[in-house]
Amino acid sequence: MSEHTSDTKNFEVSTATPERLAVSPGRSYRTWSREAKERIVKETFLPGANMSVIARSHGLDPSQLFAWR
């Protein structure tokens, strides 16, 4: 049989104080021109087009492409 171990468990409670930022951190959003959106959406209407493949090939989430469409 294995060596006897104590049934007591040790743990440490860590406390933290939340701090508010004076300014929200900057987010980098990609902006798409109207022409770029139209060109990408037109690809989805081609015969045999796969929305997910088209979206990912342009660095988009498929849901974003569905929203544009």
C-alpha cells in the first residue's frame, strides 16, 4: 500500500485589488472599404462558393461575412 498522507489540504487565498484604468486600452479594428466588402460578398454568390472558406481566406469570421451579406 502507498504511504499514508494527511487528509488536511493546504491552500493559499490570494487577494487582489481591482484598479480602474483612466483610459480604455486601444483596440485595433480592421476597417473595410465598401468596395472591399462588395468584392468579398460577390465571391459568395459564385456557383459552389463556400462561405466559411471565403471568409477565412480574407481573415474574417464567417458570421461577419453573413452579416455583410
